[in-house]
Amino acid sequence: MNTESKKAMVIGGGIAGLTAAWEMSKFGIEVDLVEKASFLGGHAIQFCCKATDECQQCGACSVEKMLKNVVNEPLIKIHHSTEIEKVQSNEKFLVSLKKDPEYIDPAKCNNCGICFEKCPVEGALMRGYSKNNMPLYAICEENCLFIKNKSCTVCQDACPEKAIELNKTGSLDELDVDAIILATGFQPFDATEKPTYGYGKFNNVITGMDLERSIRENGSGVRTSDGKEPHNVAFIQCVGSRDEHLGNLWCSQACCPYALRMSEVIKYKNPDTDITIFYMDIQNTGNNFENFYEKCKSDLRFIRNIPVDIYPMEDDRLRIRYMGEDDGLPVDEEFDLIVLSIGIMPGLDNGKLSELFGINLNQDGFFLSTDKLNKCTTSKEGIFVAGTAEGPKIIAASMAHAGQAACEAMKYLEATK
């Protein structure tokens, strides 16, 4: 395939965007990878490894590997903290970019972390989840005292490599590209929209994302109230998904796999932990699902009912009320930790990007694919979609979809050379 003179843009630096950029670079295509956040990896880079005595094929390690591939590939130019401002199309696409200031120079920073340790304001310096991000640290403009009123230069003064320059300003740029892949990912459901669960109000009510980060950072899931490992854990499935009251009728596909795998991780580390799964039905979690599910049924308790209310109790324990499966009568149970398995929502920028690129969204707010047999195509020639930007997917499916999008983009580039 002779596309070496062609250039592509991938918008979104999560696992789908990383995969699409990497696949095209292998064929000699120059790729501009645009990510609005300070770090690459998206939500998936925060996920924990869910291996017990064997690999559970959760895909978390795939994200780290792909991130390392991308940052070391000279054909991929990375644009952190960058948003799309305008798009013009004729034979090519002229994309206007707005870039936030690059306060930390990636060429000088060695990820030593001194700036993070010395900064006096919590949240003014952010740390990424993977050392494959260079730099691993970024300035948060909302919390930085220097950016607010020029009153603090502690991090800049502390940096031994002189990699921090707080006086920098943002910039505008324009890029000509021949094809675009939208891999803008998803937004996790905001659990505060289910107020009866008390997320953000009650200690020890956490989301699946919170648990992912806890296991990744601490090696185990712990109670937020005291940092201790729980003895009795409940997972509530389909929080934000398959919910008629919210208008979210789709299955997020990822919630069952991550809940069951994390339950097995908790059980593996502490076999005495009692774990209950409240569910509607269990979605297939992979090729070896039947054997995995049988193991889960022997290790975990499954209750086919979705509780409505959670109540705080003494000692920061939590009471769940649900209807008994056999008689339909109310049942009350107490737990040390409750995990809300939040679902996949459309990206916050989907509406804006839909207008900028002149492409359609489906009824749920994800980017609409115009071909039922080829879920990478959009309503505009030369623009493709990858990963959860098109709809809910697990990591493996997002990577496969991104690979297909890259292939379709390369076919388009070959046809238009």
C-alpha cells in the first residue's frame, strides 16, 4: 500500500486512538494524534490488572503496551492538551487546533516527581497513571496559584532540570491531513445522578472506576472511610445503563466483565471476603466465559435484583434494601463497601465535534456509523470512527474496532492518492 505521502489525524488518545495511530504508522503514514487531556491513555490507562493465579484477559496490560509503542514511534506526533477549533474540507481537511500552554517541557522533564512533592496546593500538579507518558506531570490551571495571581513558583523553583516554565502561553495551529479517525472515547456515568445510592455523600460507596484506581495504586480495594480492606462487599450492576428513567437504554458491555474480574481479584487476595453481585443479567465476558462464570458462581453470591436505596449505618457500614427473589418481600443487608458498576456514556464533546465535522450522532449520542456491516464509516467521506466513540465496548473490542478503522482509513488514502 503506497500511502507514504499521506497524513492522517487521530482525535483521542485512549486505547482506540492509540491503536489506530499505531496501526497506520506501521504502514509509513504520518499521524497527528490529538488529545484534549494532559495525558494519553484515556480511562483505560487507569484500569488495574485483574490477574489472579492466571491472566483474566481484561486488557489492561494492552493499554500500557500500546501507549509505549505510540510514544516511541517517530511517525506519530502527539498533541497533548489540544482541542479542535475549526475544520474545513475540500480535497483535504484543514484542522485548526487550540493548544494549552506546555508548562512542563517533555524534552527536559525526567519524571523525578520533585515538583509534585513540593507543590503546596493539592491538585495544582496532576500526575498521570503511566510512566510511559512523558512528562508524567502536568499543571492544573484551575488550581495553580501562579496562574491565578502569580503568587507561587514553588514547583518551578524546585525542578532540578528547569523543565517548568509557568509564564508560557497557549498557541493556535493548523494542520492539513488527508483522513481523520474520531476516537474520542466515552464519559463514565456520573453516579451522583442516582441520588438514592449516596455516591459522594456516603463513605464507602464507590464506583467501579474508583475501585479500578484503588487496586491499581494500592494493590487492593479499600474502604474510603478508614483505608481498611472490607469483609463484605456488594456490587450493583447497570448503574446508568439500561435505565428507562434516565433514558439510557443501552447495555454498556464492560460493566459485567470488570465487576466479575475485580470481584475475583478481591476474593483471590482475601478469600474470606464475602461478595454479592446485584444484577439484571450477566453479559458474556470473553471466550472462556462459561468456565469463568462457573468459578464466579462458586466464589460469589448472585442476586437477580437491582436495589433502589442505600442507607448509611454506624461504623460507616451501609444498608441495602432490595426485594427477595423468591417471595418479593423487602430484604435489608449491611455491607462494608458498595461498588456501583457505572456504565459508558457518550463523550461530552460529541455534539460539538458532530457539528464541526458535519457528521451525525445516533439516538443515544454516539457517532453514527452509516454501514451496518462496517461500523467505522461515518456520514462524511474520509472521516472514520473508532472504539467507544461509536458505542460501548470492552478494551479488546475497542482495539479491534480501531484496527478496522485504521484499515478503512488506509484504503481511503490509497484510493485518493
